[in-house]
Amino acid sequence: MKRIETALAECVVFEPDVFHDGHCHRFQCWNAELQRELGLAEGFVQSAVSQCGKGVLRGLDYQWPDPQGMLVGALDGEVYAVAVDIRLGSPGFGRWAAATLNSENRRLLWIPEGFAHGFVVLSETALLNHMSTAADRPGHAARVRWDDASIGIAWPLAAPLLSAGDAQAPRLAELAPDRLPVYA
């Protein structure tokens, strides 16, 4: 598996080796040995799948006070996936990194704990796999506004389709400090 650095040192893209035998193709999404080699101590405790249509933008989501690290990949279709450092005191606070994930490149984006994440669907539909280091806790779900000018994400769609929660999410500066992770 190839490791590709992003604009944020903690967020990494992984590109698996794909093996073809003429009848099918196979690739590893992840394994514990590689996780240790790359220094990612977190273990995955949950895997979830989401399917969305073209133009749908989800996020920027995070979980607090029980943060999650997340590995995201597109099983089918294509998305533009984004991670934003929201850790108070971090040198990267408010900065973002992005990767195009699709069923052709099989890339995976590692989003560490303390980062918000989101994606927009570029294909007709997309089927995503999300592996998390902590279980989803509905009362801990939190959001940062997707188009917060202080973050300045260069989304590839100007007018995405948003849920009511995503459309009304607060800007990063509007969040109370006790609702954000702290850089260690």
C-alpha cells in the first residue's frame, strides 16, 4: 500500500495495490500490520456504509466529547473528501486537506481524531465505507459549517445539496471552546 502525504501531516491518503487475474480484482482496504507500520495506534471499532447521490455534500462532521479517527474510501462512485483540523492550539487549526476518492483509484483518506470531515459526491451516486476508532454516539454528533470562509475549502461544486443540519451548522469561530478537541 502506498502512502501519500497531504497538506496536513496527520491526514494521509493510502493507495492500495490492486491485483487482477483476468476474472476479478482484489485489494486490501486495511490490515493491522500496516496500521502498526504507519504508526496509527488506533484500532477500528466500527464500519459503516453510506450511499448518496450526485451533488450531495455531507459535513463537516465530528464527534465530541468522544472523538473518532476515521478511514474513508469510495467503494463505488467518486467523492471529494475533506478533513479540517479543529484542535484548539494546533499549528494547523482551521486548515484543511482533501483527496478525490473513487472506485478506480481505491484511495483511502485517514482523518485523525480531532478533525472534522466531509465529502461531496461527484459521480451519479457514491457508496462510501467509513471505518472509525470510536462508535457513533448520536448525542455527540457535531458540525462545522461546510462553507466557513475562515477555513476556505475549495469545494468542486458551488451549490451542493445539503441536509438541514449541514446548512445550519455553525462556523468554526462560533463554536464554544469546550465543544472542540484540544491539541496535545
